[in-house]
Amino acid sequence: MMKLQNYIAGNWIEGDGDGSPLFNSVTGEMVATATTKGLDFEQALQYGREKGSALRKMTFQERGLMEGVKNIGVSDFSLESAFFD
């Protein structure tokens, strides 16, 4: 089962523990787990404050149109390899 990672401070980080199950909304099949347990949220906020000025200036729609982000196929979890090591 795929355990989703979190993008924090410029790195993909896996949370602690098993995580919560995530289900396909149509079939009910469990497709992944995710957790934020053990993540350093203070570090994440600080990183955003220091590095996120360009992103903060963008609208929600502009963020969605960013190269790479617009190519994520969430329905089948076929995520672009650019987002993972």
C-alpha cells in the first residue's frame, strides 16, 4: 500500500506511524495511507515565510496551472516522477 509523503521545507518527508487510510470515492477501495504525525510544522511555516513570497502572490487558479502540478493524475495516483525521488 502506498504511504503518501508530505512536501515540507523543500523535501518529501514521510510521517510517523501507519497513517490514516484514504479511499477511492467511487469504488471504496483503499488506495493509500497518509499521516502528518511527527512532522515539524514550525519548520514548515518558517520555510514558507522565507521562501514562499512568489507562491503567496499567486491566485489559487494560478497555482493549479503551475507546470508539474497540472499534470498530477490524482484519480489514479499516477503522480509525476518529478515529485518523488
